[in-house]
Amino acid sequence: MDTRTREDSYTEPGVSGMVADWAADKQAFDMPWGKLMMWIFLLSDTFIFSIFLTSYMNVRMSATAEWPNPSEVFALEIAGVHLPLILIAIMTFVLITSSGTMAMAVNCAYRRDRRKTVWLMTATALLGASFVGMQAFEWTKLIVEEGVRPWGNPMGAAQFGSTFFMITGFHGMHVTAGVIYLAIVARRVAKGRYEQKGYAIVEIAGLYWHFVDLVWVFIFAFFYLW
């Protein structure tokens, strides 16, 4: 004999259990709304970046003019030594390091170590700001010294400038927004705003930051290694 009550109907397998869950207005997924909305936002952003990178591949493979050599375009002269991709390597290292500090911040947040959480989030934001600063330097060098423009490129295919500035600029906007977001959350954590409601907001901020770092890995591979 089935002794389950109506309140226990959500344990039923299959379609009947699913219908009972939704009809009874029960929580179907054990996930905060903020976290769910962040995942939806990141999914939509994934589509956008995928379209951008796919378009870049199509433009590059169909370009009739010679595509600039990344090792030359993004090289720096330091103490008379020609160093290809040195700035890009530093930028990548900084962003990957920031992922590590963000992961530690999330861990400290769930252990309710407020002081370490604030310091680690601040360190993440500072690393992100450093990345943006280096990207601004990179853009300045390309525009002022190399003469690259969105509509032209003296080093080869004209499409190089438009695709580079559009995609790296869009990613740079995400990093800048992330730095501001992390700074605001860190300030609120420092003031004890989440002592009662919990520190899920730190994990949500971490999801965004890890996504930004992951996108950079693909940009790095497509623009600087190909």
C-alpha cells in the first residue's frame, strides 16, 4: 500500500512527479535566483562571443591580403631586445592569476572569513584593472605607433583592425564591468552586508569572472597564436 501523502508526491519518478512538483508550486531546482540569472546571462554571452570568434575565423580565412604576423605586431622592444608577445603573455598570466584569487575568495566566503574574502576580491579587482591598463597600452601602441585603425591596417589585411578592436574591446568592457562589480561586492562584504543572507553573491561574482577569463583563453589562441 502506498503510504505517501500528497506533500511527498514530488518524490515520484517520471512525468507524474514532475507535474506534481510544478503544480504544487514547489522549488524545482535548488539554486538561488541570482545564480540562475547569472548562468542565463553567461549563456547568452557565450553565444555572442562564439559568433564574434566564428566571424573572425571566416574573415581571416577569406581575406585576400596577407594577414599580419602576431609575433611582429604584438612584439615589444625592451632594453634593445625584440620580445614577441611578451605583453600578451603577461596579460594572460595576470588574468589567470586573478581566477585563482577569485576562487580562493569564494572559498573564504563560504567559510565566512570576511577579512580574507575582502582582500582576495580586492586583489582580483586590482589584477583585472592591471589587465585593462595593459590592454589600453596595447591599443595605444597599435593606433599611434603602428597606424592600425578599424577601417585600415598598414601591415596587411584591412579586416585585422576591425576584428581585433571589436572583439578585444568587447572583452575589455566585460573585464572593466567585472572590476567594478567585484569592487562593489567586496565593499559590501567588508561592511557586513551579507552576514545574514549569506555569501552566495561572492560565488555569483566568481562565475562572471571565471567566464571572462575563459573567453580570454580563446581570444588569446585565435588572435595571438594563430
